[in-house]
Amino acid sequence: MSTPVLSADEMLLWHTQTSDRFRGLLEQHPEALAFPCDIAKTSTLGGLLQHIVAVELRYAERLAGEPETEYDKIPYGTVAEVYATHDRAMELYRKVLADSSVNWDEEIEFVTRSLGAMVATRKAVFFHALTHAIRHYAQMTTLLRQHEITMKFPLDYLFVAARRV
């Protein structure tokens, strides 16, 4: 009997579908960026989006061996600005995933804003960055619903893989 495994490609697909759905929703409701929000030490939904894409980009840069973008330099004034950062991060993740020489068990050192210097495997960093975003998108769903903006789509992983019969 085999053990079920969620692959990096499957995780990236779930993350991409989730992000794309939020991008579309926020393009329809750009006013949502100004909604008050206290998640992740932010004051607006735009600030939370900055946090999401900053984590995506900075971990992608770490995995790709590129210099890290300063957190405060990541724009979040418009939906287009936020998702331009997201798109750059996704390019880097795809580049690293396509490189067969990457050792996913290799430990890398990095500095986090909240806990300081740390070390983790490349695999842990990759999966953390993507699940981090999905977790915050779930929190955003509640915040948006409180402002009468409802999601017309499921966010659960099941709906990435399931189909109607």
C-alpha cells in the first residue's frame, strides 16, 4: 500500500487557483483594499495582501538564491501592484521547481521578520510559503463576507482534484 503524497506541482496548482480567484474578485472590488484588517499586524486588507505576496516573493528569492526584496519596498496600493509581486514569485518558484539539481532536503538559513534567524529545508520553505498564502486567503474570505463580498467558489483542496459525476 502506498502513502498518499501531495506533490509540489499539486500544491502549486492549488495555490495558483486560489490566488487567481482572489485576484479576479479583488479586481471587481478594488475598494476592498481599504477595508480595516488586523490580521498579521496589518491595518487594511491591502496590507494583508502585501504581507501575503511579500512572504511569497521573499521565500521564492531565498530558494532561487537571489537577493531578498525589502518587505517595505513591496507595493500594495492597487490590485495590479499586489499581483505583479505575486506573479514574480510564481515565476521564481516554477524556475526552482524545474531545476533538477536543486536538493530539496538541503537546509538554508534565512531571517524572518517575526522570529529572526532560522534554518529549514528548501522543501519546508516551499510548502510553508504556499500554505501561508492559502491560510491568509481563508481569513480574507471572512473579512470580505463581513463587507458583503461573497466568494462564488470553493477554496478547499478537494475542489482542485474533484469533479462532478
